[in-house]
Amino acid sequence: MKVAIVGASGAVGQEFLRVLEERDFPIDELVLFGSTRSAGTKYLFRGKEHEVKLLQHNDDFKGVDIAFTSAGAGTSKEYADTITKHGAVMIDNSSAFRMDDDVPLVVPEVNAEDALNRPRGIIANPNCTTIQMVVALKAIEKLSHIKRVRVATYQAASGAGAAAMAELHEQYRQILAGEPVTVEKFAYQLAYNVIPQIDVFTDNGYTKEEMKMFNETRKIMHSDVKTSATCVRVPALRSHSESIWVETERPVSVEEARKAFAEGEGLVLMDEPENKVYPMPLFLAGKDPVYVGRIRKDLTDENGLTFWIVGDQIKKGAALNAVQIAEYLIKSGNLK
């Protein structure tokens, strides 16, 4: 098994290395690729140093079975043919191909079998906020079809990459030291603030991030569900939180929902309000599952439920989801 990581020096690329090692993913040969800035950098994997190669239009992907790509949509579009031309399966973490009809958009707990039909040799990893939401929605969908979703996200600095996490650290230090605050990765200072904009606004007043949640949820779940999202950047370092309201075709009780979440694949129930037990990003960074709590009936709709979820954006929201797709392909014997 020959595996490649494109964008190895980024936050998600580094998480790929950790997840592959944690899960003892079957690798005989690992090749790392990056930009001119990161080429030559060396990283340790399973006790052996691997040097980042410059990503080029050549035959470096010959013999590669799986290529995990996380270097941005522009790079993915430019290099897709180079990466896949010798038969590699490209599992792409960017937004480049997510809504293409001939590219499956996969969350293994929800629609793993979609990965088996990939005409272009490409499988898309969904947006991080969509991934953790649909893992939770799947549990409710089994009880009753979900017609509508309303969601407010509380997205950590990690969603904007390693440099954004470093900037949040630095902003707090600067504030405490009485120094001018550096603002580069976000439109405004994030420390001691929340920013109700992630990505650019579209003509309908929603941001691209919010529209991703609408469109991707329908594609992944093969559903006519409608999602209305407000995506907010908060000064948490890592792990995204979401407050979700769902409207189902029939009333679903809190007891039914709690049981479904407890038994749902990739989910952990953390719902003891009487003991102040509920998911929080501070304590769940680095964890694999999506955590669910604050489950209750929607007071405005007899067919409504509301609940709160937390998931690690870099892990389940990116690297882990992609590795789980690869594991499914290996298990199903459908790698080639």
C-alpha cells in the first residue's frame, strides 16, 4: 500500500500523519508532497523521517494507491489529473469537487457506499461543519425523515488552519501585554470576540460556508432536507460546536432521540444536564467521535427536536473522515 499526502505541512496534513499512525493504517510506503515553501521539510512517521517533495506535474504518483489531498481547492483542481492518472484514489479535503455530480461526497457513517462509484477516481471530503452535523442527523433520520434543519455553528480558530490558531494565541498574549493586536487571518480580532461571518457572502445573504451546509447535507443524505445555517467564528482553539434544530415528519420523543444517539455510529451521548454534563470543545479536542447533548423538544414545533453537538474539526471534520473513507475502500476490496 503506497499512500501520498498532498499538503503535508498544513494543519490537516499533520493530522493525517497522526491519524494514520493512531489507526495503524496499512502503509508500505508513504510519500509527502507540498509547495515550494514546505518542500524539503522532514516529518517523522512510525520512527522514520520522510521528506516533503515538491508537488509537480510529473509521474510522482505512479504506484500510489491512495492520495489524501489537503492543499486548497485551487491546487486540487490543478493537480487532480496528475494525481489520478496512474490509478490513485484521490480523497480530497477541499471544496473543489464536492458538488460535482460525478464525484461522491462521503461521510462513512452516513453514505459509505457512495465511495464505491467514483468515475474520476476522486472522492470528496465534505465541509467540516457538515460532516459532524450529518453524523448526528443520520441517527434521527432512521427514526423519522428530517424535513428541515436550522443550525447555528460555533466554529473554532482551527477551521482557518494552523496559522489562525497561532494568531488567536498571539492575540491573547498581545492583549494581556498591552501590545497592538495582530489581525491577519480573520476580518476582525477573534480574541474576546465572535465573528458572524465564515467565508464570503453570496447574493442571498448567506455565506458560502452556510450554503455548503445546505447543499452538502442534501447530497450526502440523498434527501430533500432544507438547512438554514448561521456560521460563527468563536475564540475556541479547536473543535467546532453546533446548536441544531430539526423538524421531522412525525414527533420524535427525547427518549427516542437519546437512544438513537447513544446507539448511533460515530456518536457519543453526553447528556446529563442535571450534573452539568454536556459536550464542550475545550475537553473534546483530539477525540474521534461527534458528541451530543442538550437534547430536548422544540417548544415551537411538536415535530421539532433541538440538540447540541461538538466535534474536532481537524480530526473528524477533516483527516479522520478521509482516512475512514480509505479504510472502507480497503475493507470492501474496492480500492482499484
